[in-house]
Amino acid sequence: MNENHVDPEIVSIYQSQGQRLIEVDESMCKEQAPGLKIIKAHLVEYDRYSHLIRHNPEILAQTILNLP
């Protein structure tokens, strides 16, 4: 799960296009899957050239490879 800050101005741009960030309800997730472990990391970044929020592939891969 991404835990780094997304600038409100960027969120506003996405909302103006009918899009929204997904919010994770951790308690509901754990209720549905009691053994679930939620991994949090700084996974996304804003690409100023394309004006898109995207996962950083290197950080995402490293996070997955470091799972216990």
C-alpha cells in the first residue's frame, strides 16, 4: 500500500477528470482476511512530463523482493 503523500493539487487534477485515489480500509481488509499483512511503502511518484501518478517500478520490485 502506498504511504507517501500525493500533492492535493495533483489529486484535484485527477478528480476533475472523474478519477480518485483508492483508499484502503485496513480494518475491513483484516476482517475479510485475518492473516493479512499490509505492506506500506513509498510506491508512487508524480511524473511531471506525462502529468500522471505512477508506481515507481524499482521501489515496487524491491519492496516485493524484500517480503519475508
